[in-house]
Amino acid sequence: MKYLQLLGAVLTSAGITTAALAQEEPAQTLFTNVNIFDGTSKTLMENASVLIEGNLIKTVSTGEISAADATVIDGGGRTLMPGLVEAHAHLMLMGPSLPVMEANTTWEDFAIHGVKMSEMYLMQGFTTVRDAGGANAGLQRAVNAGTIVGPRIYPSGAFIGTRGGHADFANFTSPVGESTNMGRLNMAQEVDSVAEVQKFGRNNFRMGASQLKFMQSGGVVSAFDPWQLLAGSQEEIEAAVQVANEYGSYVMAHSYRKEAIMTALNAGVRSIEHGFMFDCEISALMEEKGAYITTNLTAFDPGLLDIPAVNSVPASLRKAKSASAAFVDYIPNMKQCPAKRAFQTDCVGGVGDCSKQIAYEKFLNADFFDPHTALVTMTSTGGELVALSGDFMNPYPDGKLGVIEEGAYADILLVDGNPLEDFSVMGTSDKWFDGPTRPYSVETMPLIMKDGVIYKNTLN
Ligand SMILES: [Zn+2]
């Protein structure tokens, strides 16, 4: 309750900020006495100050900033850094399995889960979340309006994919073409031709998507598809890219096998999701095409076999075992031939379990790589990736995300200590679901600001 009361108090002062914004001068906040991680550098900018005006960063300086009317926050020598970017979440999918969500879950269940996930993400330090399938614009609208608490959201609308593929949520006995729960809610759509890719892709943008999600490979927790699947013809994937380009945006493709990844990149896909069979040839093609990859590193953990969505379904467990064996070269390949990689958790499940998975995914990023690589992955690279949604469809086009620089959005964290040296201050856990319940908010993150509004402040 302590945090909820705090949140209430902070939101009340945010209301005053909004009132001030209606007048001539935008409200200013001045952070003093901070060391800055800017989203890219290997060292902190020490003894600096940052001035926020309205919802943007106005000045970053190691000299004195004069701002007579600003609210001053003494950072007490803490690290000031960009809010985190989650590049692949499913805010609406509460699990416990895809068949249960198809058969028994109503729009109310999905909505309530989405509200709780949004709040959890923000309080874990994520000021931006790209939803990789399932969410339309409703959650984003509620967050932007201040009706609920959450991060900036980049929705993908319905997953689109072939019959029997990774976007096929229909019951096992459901005839071809039958209406589904997930289809009626525009959370997943089956597409089996260029025309259907075009129709449902355009419908996603109509429903508020900022980019499209195409299901190319299969999966581990899904019912009908081997993870090695190569779903979608070259023409169908190119059709998805064509529709996205009509809107000035891009396609993210769920791709595991090398053949799938190469096909996607050559068709113009800009964001490879999972990309478990990543190698140096893929890295070179990604660089040529200006593409990004996001990978849930928990896939490389033996604990994968223990998560409820996997071990409750025998076929999923068998698939998880073969996938783990096939993906062993990802980490060494990424170290040898680094590509632009953003952070992803890909949690489908309850809010408590997803909070644990986020903490563990943070930990793995620093453990498999190093703190600086993990921080860049979680901030500036994620910011670049979401901006591929372009001038027309980017819901937040007025500044950069994931960086501390003049003109960027004022999405800011204060953390106790230096995360380049001690990454645990980012709220990590070295255990997955067998770890303890995570706190409501990261305790070493005393201040969370999004869009110039403070959502948490335990400094005093
Ligand atoms: Zn996913």
C-alpha cells in the first residue's frame, strides 16, 4: 500500500503540472548532483545536471543550469539514466496456455491483465514497451490519457500468421475458417494468402498498431507448429512489408531458423524476433538492411523446461528440449559478430511471474554479455528500434527514446549506485520462477519519470 499511496500523491502533483502546462510556460524540473548514463557511453558523465521542460529534456550539462522556476531534485550523486525499453512483451496474454486463452478467456480478463501488466512494467523501470502481438490501441490510449498507469506502448495489433502456424490460436477441432475468440478480439489472425496478409495487416494499422508482427517460425508453447516451421511464402512476407511500408512503418518477424531469418531480411523485415539461430552471415545481412534483433535470453536457460506453459504440455516440453540443443551457438555468435540487439522478455503469464522473468532477463543480459552491453540493449538500441515505426505511425514522434540528450523525451530513472559496475541495481534476480516474489517496484530505483511526469519518488 505504501507505494500506491505514494503514487497517488505523485499523480496529484502531476495534475498540477498538467494545469501549469496549460499556461504559457511549460513546467520545469531540474535534476542536480547526478552522474549520467546517456544510453550509449561506457562511462558516466559525472557531477552533471539535467533540466526537463514539459515532457522533453531541455539541457544536459556539467556546468550550472539556471532555471529559477524549476522544481529542483537533488540526485544525491545517484546515476541518472534513460527509462528502459522492453522491445517484445505481450501485455494482454495472461496464459496459462494458448488453449485456455482461446476457450475460456473473455475481453474483461485480457483487459484487466493488460492494466496490471502495464503498471508492473512502468514500476520495474520500463517507460516504453513494444507489444509483440495481442494488444491493439486501447491500453495505449488509457495510458496516454492518464486513466491507467503504464509505459508508452507500441502495439502490433493481432499476430498474423498461417493456418497451423504460431498465430493460430484456434481449438484443435476448429474447422478452417471458423471464427475464434482471439480473432474476434483482433489479438491473432490467420492469413493464408497475400490478400489476407494485406487485409489483416491494414486492419491492424486501423486498430492502432504502430508496426506489424508476422509469425514465420513455429514455437514451443503453441499447439500445432514445430519450432523449425518455415511459415509464410516469400510473397506473403513481402506483402506484410508492403502493407507496413504503405504506413511508413515496418514488420517484425518471429523467426527461429536461419532460413526463416534470411528470408525475412531479404523481404525487408526490419526486426527479427528471437532469431535463435543467429550467426555471422545473418549479422552481416542485418547490417546491410539496417535491421535489429531482439532475443529472450531465458530461451538459453535450462530452467526453460520448468516453466508452467512448457512443462504442462508434453509436446511443448519435447520441443523445448530440441530447441535448447539447437540454439547453443547464439551467445558466442553474438559476441563474435554483434548486431543491433534490443531487450525482450516475451512473458506470457501472470503479472507476478512476468515480474520475476523480467528481473531474470535483466540479469542474463549482464551475465551472458556485460553490464554496458546490457544497458545499451535496454535503452538506446530499443529506442532506435521502436522509432522504425516512422513519421506517421510512431505514437511518440516528438523526441528520441532510450537516451539522455537534449530534445529527447523526459523518460528518466534515478538508480542507487553505478549500473556499469554493479548491474544488480537495475533490479535483477539470478533465479527465474523459483526466485522470491519481486517487489512492487525496484527498490534501488528511487525515482521513475515518464514524459516529464514523476510516477515514483522515494528520495525523501
Ligand atoms: Zn512473443
